[in-house]
Amino acid sequence: MKFKIPIDLKERRRYVCVRHPEGYPLLDKTRKTLMIIGGLKCLSYSKISVINLNREISVIRASESSVKAVLTALLILKYTECSEIDVIGLSGNLRKIKEVCSRIHDKK
């Protein structure tokens, strides 16, 4: 499976823009899936936070070293629980990722 997403990886923090159903508990579900993938070590190693831009689009902030685990968790969630989850973009710059997310939201 290929994602057609703009990638800008210059800084140490990574921001993953995610489209999800309205009211979906993205942070709780992602943490639970990280726990399933790698246990407590993976969960504590992958410190993440979620910034809600609007009801359907959120940005997950993760460290550079844990972004692969977060993307894997989102992929597992997409195919097991919620098929409406889509990764829209990945960047090291919060301003750029907000621009990408706002363009996607404006197209609706």
C-alpha cells in the first residue's frame, strides 16, 4: 500500500496529519495499538500527543524515532477498527502540516 503524502523531514519532531470520523478517540486508540504492537516499552518510548484541528482532522506529534511505530499503529487501526482513517501528510514542520490539512479540509 502506498500513501501519496507530502513528506518534509528536516526537523526532529514529526507531525502526522490524520483524517478520521467525527468524535473518534484517536489518541486512546493509537496508544492502545502501540501497546499491542510492542508492549509497555513501545508505549513509553513512543510519546505522542494529538492536536485537533477540527472535528475530522487531527495532527499527531511524535518524536523522530517513534514515527514509524505511530504510522504502523494507524495502519493497523485502519484495517481492524476504522476504515475511514487516512494519513494525509507527514512533516517536521507544524506550520506546513497545518497548511496541508487546511487545504484538504477546504476541498470538502
